[in-house]
Amino acid sequence: MFKLLAKLNHWLLPNYTREQLDLAKATKFQKAVIAWKYYVTTRALS
């Protein structure tokens, strides 16, 4: 299930690494997206 979510995240959610987002200047929404992607990715790998 998490592998499917990880693929959907990859296609639907923005990639802040390519945009070189500074985490100190990130909005709450951007931090929430980063946290969600991290959560799903770590669950998909285990």
C-alpha cells in the first residue's frame, strides 16, 4: 500500500529538492508535504 502511495506522491506532490527550498523559510504547508513524503517513503522501504 505504501509503495503505491509513494508513487502517487512522486507524481502529484511538488519536489522541493529540485527547487532548493530552504527549510528555515518553508511555510507550514510545505513542511507538512515534506513530512508526509518522508513518512510514506520510510514505510514503503521497510
